[in-house]
Amino acid sequence: MRDMSDGASQSGGGAGAGPRHGVDRQTGRHVIARLVGPEHDQTVQAVVDQLSGEQSAVDAIVDDAVSDPERLETLERLGNHDDYRSATLDRVAALTAEALGTTMAAVSIVYPDRQVLAGTNASDETLPRVRPIEMSICKFTVASREPLVVDDTRAHPLLADHPAVKEGVLAYAGIPLIDGNGHVAGTLCTWDTRPRHWSSGQVQILNDLAAVARQRLLAEPHDK
């Protein structure tokens, strides 16, 4: 698997040292990126399994990426969205759901302990805007820095046993929202309560709308 040895050779002390299980942050991101990819690389899955002999190896890599101190500085600059609902980001989410014909869509911010929906097409009564990180699928997009597009979450190696899937998220598509310094704050994501095929045109639409969400969330004042 290319880049595994390169990433390992760059491990060291400090914030970039990486998670437990002996995987440095850069290598961990390569691993997760391969796991979220469309081929569901079984070789990479085997390597991850050997790191700890259990799913906790993947959890450790994801936790480390989400907790990256430099990324957290980016989140600090966004302000508090736990109690602040952005009408602009709500509109982006609503447009996303309408354009793709999905049940739900959101602009999410992923913290080490929670996921916050800074904008969504759902009411607060229908969909809690703040949920524990354990319920987040977007954390895999943040950790990998790559889009995560899944037709049937029940058949995906990372998601089959995920609690959100058990709650009914059966199709998911998320695009990372990356700031000018290369840090992933969250995602523009959409999901459905039934499996579905995401066409290349739909993924392109999601990418285009993610550019709008990125500009509104990351490049402008949070009190817009």
C-alpha cells in the first residue's frame, strides 16, 4: 500500500505524533481515506485490523484526526454554533436536499466530542442539531479529507454497524469543508432513509454546493 511507509517515517513527537496503536497522523489519514473510498480496500482493512485486532484501531485514527490541535484552532474561529442557527447555511442545506431529492441535508461542524449542524433543512424538533460524536458519520469525511459517498451504508465496512445507520441513515454523501490552511472543519452532507445510487452528476452538484457552504462557513463572519 503506497504511502504507508512514507507516512510512518514522518512520525515524531508533538501534535503530529498520531494516535495510539503506533500510527502517525498522516499514515492514519491515508488508511481512512482508502477505507472510505469506493473500492473499500480490503488490504487496508486487514492492516488496520492487525494494528489492534479490533475496530478500535480505526476509532483511534479517526479520534486523532478529529482532535488535531491545529484543526481545533480553525473551529475556535468559527464561533459557537451550538446555540446559533445560520439562516444562510439552512438555505444551503435546503437547496442541497431539494437538488438531490434527499430526505435530509446539513452543513456540519465536527468537534472531538460532538457534531453540530450549523445549517440544516430540518427543524430542531425533527433533527437534533447537536449530537454526540459517536453518532457522526461526517467524522470519517473529516478524518480522511475525502468525499464519502455511500449508496447503501449497511454494506459499507466502516458504517454497517454505525449507530446512525441503525437509526435509518441508509444512504450518505458528504464533502469535506476545508479552509485556506488545509484544515477540515466539517462537511456538507446529505442522506436518505433508503439505499440509493448517487450519480456522478449528483456528486458534482454536491461538490458545487459544498463550495458555497465552505465560503459561507469558513470565509465570512459567523454573525452574517
